[in-house]
Amino acid sequence: ATTAPIPILARAVRDPSDTRGARYSGTIEPATRVDVAFKVGGYIRELLRVKGQDGKLRKVQEGDFVSAGAPLAVVREGDYQERLAGANAQLPQALASESQAQLDFDRRKKLLMGNAVAPAEVETMTSRLASAKALVQSAQAQSADAQLLLNDATLRAPIDGVVLKRVVEAGAFVSPGSPGFSIADVKTVKFVFGVLDTTSSSV
């Protein structure tokens, strides 16, 4: 008896180096990702609160959307408020000293024009006025620095995006430079995968 032929599936042999149609595994990543760190140190007073699916407020967490400028976390401001108050208290005194030094200088200069005082007195008043102006500039700089530190006690989102990671808790102590959040703009993403060096550039 003749045996019926067995059907088989055949494919044409091709060069294994031909990678057309090859498959790659990879990851989808946001085009923009920002790691946000604290600029000042201290204990975290509060974290941003957002509405959950139940409508109740809860601490911001991974997957939440935040807008640029949103206050992600706030370090206790007490020390920075005191520093600002101290700097601001010195400024009026420095301005008053400068004003008095200016009056004394102007008075001595007029007397010098009438030969009523020695030139050395005017030179002394000139030095006093310069010192008073320097004190005002120093007080203004200290006040501006203290205000900047107070502003930096609030850690704000730099971009609109989704929170990928939150590594801090309310009540925790942070140092300047400590990481707090990772935020990504997921409106634009990229596919990242590895390819062999020998793969044709046409793939």
C-alpha cells in the first residue's frame, strides 16, 4: 500500500544577519524628567495635598499630576523668618546712619568752602559717609538673602507633570540638596531599547 505524503510547513532560508523585522524590548520613558531637591534644610512641616478618587484630600504621591509652581513641600519657616526679621531690623538703623553721615558731610563741605574747617575734617566725614553707605548695602544684601532663604523653604514643582517618585515624609529632616521628588512631563515620551553594534543603520 502507498503511504499518503505528510504535509509540512516550509520557509525559505535567509541570511541570519538580516535583522529586518527583528523584535526589540525596551522601555517607554518621559522626554523630560526633573529631580527636585531642597535648597534649604529643616523639618518638613507639610506636603502638598491633592484630592483622591474619593474626593478627600491626601498627601501627594506617585502618579499624581502637579502644576508648575505647586508647593510640593514646606520646610518649617521659623528660623528663616527670624533671620529675615533680624536683617530687616538692621536696615533702618543703617539708613539712619547713612542719612546722618550725609548731613555731616554736606555741612563740613560748606564750611570748608568758607575756610571755616580744615580739609582733614571733610576727609573724615567722607570716610564716615563711605562706611555708612557700605553698611546700608550690607544690610540690604542680608535682607535679600534672608528673604531668598525663606522663599526656598517652599519646594515648588518646576514643571507641569506627573510625580514619579516622592522620597520624603512630613516631619522628616532634610538637608540642603536632599532629593524630594521626581517629576516627569509625560505629554512627550520616548522608546528606549538596545541594538547590537553590528545592526544595520537602516533598521
